[in-house]
Amino acid sequence: GAVVSQHPSWVICKSGTSVKIECRSLDFQATTMFWYRQFPKQSLMLMATSNEGSKATYEQGVEKDKFLINHASLTLSTLTVTSAHPEDSSFYICSAPLLGANVLTFGAGSRLTVL
Amino acid sequence: DAKTTQPPSMDCAEGRAANLPCNHSTISGNEYVYWYRQIHSQGPQYIIHGLKNNETNEMASLIITEDRKSSTLILPHATLRDTAVYYCIVNGGGADGLTFGKGTHLIIQP
């Protein structure tokens, strides 16, 4: 079946540094990918839509200069959290639609802890 | 996307059928009903979706009322591994990002 892989699965970084999270569709192509964020005991919140070859679309309240998204190929989207602060600590999850199936496949998530 | 209403939590005994309700009274004619679940600290997992007709797959059954204003997800023989948060989402399908509500925390009791 369709698999979305995220890397790293967890990362700890110091405040002020930048962290890159990769999202790959392993056996299918994805012109669109979605990035979500989930704080403890809360639901998933859509952050942005990543579009291959063009700019990402950000949800209201999500800073595009803080959360840089690049979708340079049909199988890879990256999310870079720039100048991370402790309040950016969260579970980041990406997903991609399986064409023709009207279904989103999700990655296993990347847990970011900013010290 | 139309809004959904789910009970915040439910318990079910292992081996019994788990029936998870969802209300989506403002669903529009071209919107599907999707069910996903999220086991603790993992990404969501697709379970099933449907438009009008009842659907069944290897994981679950989806029963949609005739007026489409509510649905029920049925896990026929719940196991401890089915303990998770279950999300009912209505969406037009295609390449849309899904809007997650709070879901139902299903706890399977041994």
C-alpha cells in the first residue's frame, strides 16, 4: 500500500536553531502534501499545503517565514522550523493524497522538542 | 468542510463490536464521510470512507443514514490494539487537506 515516510521521527534541538523535517512518498507521486501540527492532548491542526514546484499555501495564523516548506520533487516535501523556540515543540505530521483514491496517507510523525 | 460531532470517549469490551457514532447534519451532497484513527504518538491511519451507501472493508463497516446526517463506524470484534482516537471527518474528497475535530477516544477493556 501507499507509504509516507517522515524523518527524523524525533529531534531535540536548542532554542534558536533550525530544524528540517522530511516527508517522502515512497511508492507514489504526490504533487500535494499536507503538514499538520499536534500539541499534547489536542487534535491535528492543518498548517500548510505543500505544492510541488510552487509556493506552499499556509493556514491562517501560521507564519510562513517561520515554517519554511519546500516541495522540490514529486516525492519529497520538507518543513523547516526556523529559529525554533520551546513553544514550537510539537508533533509534526505530513500526509499525501493517494491519487484516484480520495484518501490521505499519513506519515508516522516527527516529534520536535526545543530546549 | 461540514462540522462533525462525536462523543469524547467510549469504552468497549474486548471481542465485542464497537459502534462509534458521528453526527454531520450539515453535510453537503458531494461530501464524503471519512474515518481515521490515531493510536497514541503515531500518525493517523485511514479506516474507511463512504458517500451514501454503507461500506465494509477488512477493518470496519460504515453505516450512513439515508438522510446522510449521521453515520456509525463499526469495529466488529474489537481488540486491545483498537484503542485509539477515532476521527469522523466530512470532506469533498480529492486533494483536500482534512480538518480534524476532537474525535472519540475509544478504550477497549480486557
